[in-house]
Amino acid sequence: MRLVLLTITVAAASIALVVNGLVSYRTPLVAAIADRYGAAVADLAPLEVIHPGGLRDGILTAEHRKQLAEGGWVGLNWRELPHYEQKPGALAILAVTPDAFNYEEIVGRCLEKQIKVVVESSGMDAWHSTAEGAVALKNLTSEALRVVVFDGGHHLPTLGLQPDLLIVPVTMGYIAHGHTRDAVRVQDLLAIIEREQIGCPVVAVPRWGLVKTTASMNRIVIKALALVATGDARHCQEGEVLGSHCTRYRKASFLYVNHFHKLDWGWLESAAAGHIKLVYLAFNYDLVSRDQMEEVIQRIKRSGLRVELANEPLHVAGIIVRGGIRCISARMPWY
């Protein structure tokens, strides 16, 4: 009993530290532990293709696919790029972990070193939905596949930029972040992708099976690539950036509001001029109040556009707690 109570206490304390942002991968000890954990569980975690699709032709050759199957690939962290010596025919995959910066330099190094697969976390993915990042995106995807670890509504704008592959860490039916409250239901993400005819495949992994470390990100993506066929004829980005953290694809726009007072409304005029019909909207519920949310929604509607809210105010711990309460209430009708 004491061991059980100790385990529960340690788990609860760990969750509290993560939720409050007090545990960071940037701490050397934490980073080392997380990397070892990620390497171990990446080989154990089951993956599932929850939305089919093909990888773009012209990036991975038949020889590259063979290397994938035989384990003949090189996994890198973005910090290792300047010192990496590219070998002829080698398949290199790059993890852009959350501690990355100077994304433009990373893109340049990827092209120089002939990196074939780039796995992006939140920072670099968000940068692509800016004017500077959009230009670099076209250069990057001309030579490499872009994989995004999609773990919440803050990644919503990437749907307008046609990523090559989405990896979604799932907790009880939600795609959720460790501490940011902006979870997306798996079924809602798939509905958006189907409705807007977004061609990228989506591979799900249990939340416990992925951490944003080099070993974890690279190994999970290698496993995912083995599950996804090639054959998609897309060779260019069909979407565009309308404004900071706002993109367009076909007749839909994808907007993430992180800070209400920093929201640039210039995108709304572009959306109206571009015959946008529907705006998919996600909020950082930690930083945007209910009144501010309503103001954003009503302003978009006054412009004649429909709005669909794409996320909910939940993070991983909140989802687990709510799931536990529902289990208890199912056994206790008086709850």
C-alpha cells in the first residue's frame, strides 16, 4: 500500500510540475532522463494510421525506403547540423526540438546537408505561418519531407500549409499538450482534414509513447514513414500565409489566437478578398479570456465568414482527471 501511495504521489507531483511549466527539457538532467525514456518507449509505442494519404513523390527514393526498412538511417538533432558530414546516398532525419532557435539557419543547413526528413515541434511549425517562415517553407519542402508533431490547437495553422505527415500524440481521444490548454479532439481534426481535402497522412501514437526529444521524435517518425505509402503527386504548397499564425487552404482559413492583444487583423481583409468561406479557430485558453474569445468570434462573423471552434480548454492532466471522474460517476450514479 505504501508503494502504491508513493507511486501516486510521485506521478501527481510530476504532472503538477509539467502542467505549471516547472519541468523543462532544457534542464540538462531532465533532458538526459527524457531522452533515454523517449528512446526506450519509442520502440514500444504502437502506431496507427488514422488518416490515409501518400508521401510526396520525388523526395524519398526507392533506395531511401530500403534504408528505412533496414535501419540504415541517421538521426540528428538540429544542434548537430553544422558538424554533420553528409555521406552519398545517406538518409538523414532531423529533429527540431523545442529548444531550437534561428529557424532560417536550420533550413539553410538542411538544404546544404541534404536532409530528407525534418521533424518539427511547435516553435518551428509556428514560424512557418509567418511571412519569413513561409518563404523558407517553400525552400525546405522542395528538398525534404516536413513532419509535424501536432499536439494541440496551436498547430492548427499548419493544416493550411499542407505538411507531409502529422504525428498526433493521443490521450483518451484528444490530441493534447503537456501544459498548454488547447486540446483538439481526434475526431474533430480528422473531420476538418476530410472536409477540406487536406492530403497529408496522420499517424497516432499514445501520449506516453512520445516526448519531444531527439531520439523519441526521430524514431517515432521512422516507424510512421514505414506505415505510409508514397505516391502523392503534390510537388508544391497549395496553401498560403494570410497573417501571423493564420493560413489559408482552398476556401478555409486556419487561425490560432495565442495573445488577444497581439492579434493582427490584417488577415481578415485578405480572407474576405480571397473568398474564404469558413474560419477554423483555436485559442490558447491559458492566455485568452472568454470575453476576448467571444469578441474574436463575433468580429469574424460580422465579416460574413462562418466560424468553427477547433479546440477545447484541456491539457493532458485535465483530460486524464476528467476521464477518471467520468469512470467514477459511471459506477456511482449519485455522483
